[in-house]
Amino acid sequence: MIRISKQPVTAGDSITRFAMDVTVHEEYDVIVFGGGSAGCTAAVQAARAGRRTALVEKNGVLGGTTVVASVNFPGLFHAWGKQIIAGIGWEAIQRTVELGGAELPDFTVVPAKHWQHQILVNRFIYSTVLDRLCLDAGVHLRLHEMPSLIEETEDGVYVAVTGKSGLKWLKARKLVDATGDADVTGMMGYARKKGDVLQPGTLINDLTGFELADIDPKLLDQIYEKALRSGQLGASRFGLYNELKAGRISMHVQGIDGSSSESKTMAEVQARRTLLDTVTLLRQVPGCERLVVHYFANECGIRETWRIEGETEVDEQSYTSGYVWPDAISYSFYPIDLHHHSDLRIEQKMIAPGIVPTIPYGALIPKGSDHLLVAGRCAAGDRMANSAFRVQASCMATGQAAGMAAAIAADRNISVRDVPLSELREQLMVFRAIVPGATRSEK
């Protein structure tokens, strides 16, 4: 039995004191929160490095946005005809390909459009591959659980997780926040920030039951424009006729926030309502009378919420210039891709030929943190840079780096800020990650 005491917190004239006796159910070297692109690679890396590792995930399936939000086209692993992200994330892609769950494009050809090097994965096969990677590495999967309370003490970090059987206490040496929303960072009291406005979300869907040849585009446009003017319907990104040609509505669900359970609930409800309103309108159009939503994602895809205040921050200029940070631990390759909060515009700034951005280790460290690292979308960056490095391949790369750093820090019982950069880089390369400016002889 362990007693956890929280120091008095003064709020105005009131003082809150907190203390409780807890029973620790499991002890780990590293606990990773979030089973998406960043979290899975972090957990596998920490476990392969020999650390006892748990992966806590709120859903019952691994894969994060790729699986539950159906943004199932991870990228980008290659730039200018050369692979720049490999390691554990790429291993997951390769295994998915071997099982018939994806096909690889010709990476030796520089594509006309960056997205042509994204890789469409079968969600079932990909998620099952992640299961196997984690279990084979020795990761303790804790699905259907979320963190409820976290306390840092002199002898470790105590974490209360809530699941189907109630609340359980775990203990760890180091933590990795791969929630995408910096949830753990906020719970531990480290600084976060988010914009006054946020990028819109998208609820991925597939439509069937319509006859494209029977649809009059002019009539469709008239009905659509009338609905827009009346406020009955929000705008789709490409226009409804083009959307029907693609078999899905690529909507922008605006004015939503996925940073808390309450606001995410509102986002999910609004996204489904927007899709239903669109389908209801389309059924008025000849050729669409029997239109149905054949599939919709379990979650609305959220592009932006919290970002950490890191020891280092990636800004737009450093990202687009390809600046090689002194503590660079991975590459990233995607254009600036900011979806406007109030209309259908997407502000894109392409990466100049030959340029490959890098991500510093300091962007994974919440300012002042000793026991916590972050990985993925919530790493430290301004809104513009974050709109680029939030994509899945980049999240995989930062996840592997965070997992390795957490393993080193746990093994040596040191602060995550004191992890030797040379050792981190060397170990990442041992596990086939590509590290900017590093060589295997680096000491």
C-alpha cells in the first residue's frame, strides 16, 4: 500500500489538500498513452530496448486515426526519390503489404503531387499487424483504459487508469504522451497551447445507392446553393457532384474542438449531423433517391487541438527551410497543410525541391519535464509547422524516438532532458530508424 500526497494548492482563499492510500496493480519502466501511429511505435521501441512497457489505449483497437477515423493512407516515408522515415513504423507498413493489406507506389519516381506517395492500408490488416508487433515485442496492451490521475513522486510516477473494472493504479519510471491532444501533458501540469481557432474536422464516409449517370449537375448545384444560402447545409470541400464521383463527402466540419471529452462529444454529434443533412439533401436529387451511407468512421478526424510548450519549438521557417536541428532525431516530409477554420480553403506551402525538414528531440520534451516525453501531433511547434508534421509517418518517427529516449532514461534513472543525444541516435539506428546527420560510428 502506497500513500500519495499532493502538495496544497491555493486557489483564491481556498486550499485543497489531497492524499490517498493506493495499491499498485502493475509496475512498468515505460507507460505509453495512445495506441496510434506515434504510440504504437513508441511502445514497441521501448519494449524492444528491454524495458517493461505498457500501452494504454482508450479504444479496443490499435491504429489511432488511421483505423478509427479511417484516415488510412499513412505518409510520407519518402522525399525526392529517397526514403527518409523507416524503423518500426515502416516495418508495420511492410508487414501490412506482405499480408495483402497495401500496395506500395514506385518511390523512385518523384510524384507530381505529394499525396501520390501515401499508402492506402486495409484497416483490419494494419491494426492486426500492430497487435502482433506490440505483443511480439512484449508490450502489455491495456485497451479500453484511459488515465484519470497522475502523480510524480521521488520514487516514480503513479498513474490511475480507468477501465471496465474501475480504477487501477500503475507505477512507471517514464511516460510517453502519444494521445494526439497532449492529454497526459495537461494532467501533469505542463504547459500546453492551442490556437484561438482550430482547423475543421472530417468524418470519413463511403456512399452507395446512387446513379451518377442520372444526376443533373446543374440541378444538383441549384439545390446545393439554395441549401447553403438558407444555412441548411455546410459546404463540402469540392462540391457535391465531384464528391459523388469520388463516392464520399469530404466535408469540413467547422467550429469543433476535440480537446476534451465534452467538446469531442459535440464534435462527433455535429459531424454525424452534417453528414446526415447532406445525405437528406442529396436524396431530393434524381439519381440519388436511394443513396445511403455505406460506411462512416467511428470517430470524426481531428486535425488540431493542444500542442506542448517544449524545450524546443519547430516553427514554419525552420521546417520549410530544412534546418537540421543540433538535436535532430527524425525527418518529416509533408507540406504546410492548414485547413481554414471558417471556409473551404487549405493553406498549403510546398517543400522546395531537395529540402527535407527535421524534428529536434527538444520538441518532444514538455518544458521542465523529467519523466514525460510526447510524440506525434502534440509535439512542440507553431500552427503552420504542426499542420505538416502531424501526419502519420512523421508521428511514427517521433514515436520511435520518444520510446527509445524513455527506455534509456528509465534504464539509467535519469531525466528525459539528460538522455545522451549520441546514444539516442545510435540506438535509433540500431532499430533501423533514419536519423538526420548521424552515422553508426557516432559516439
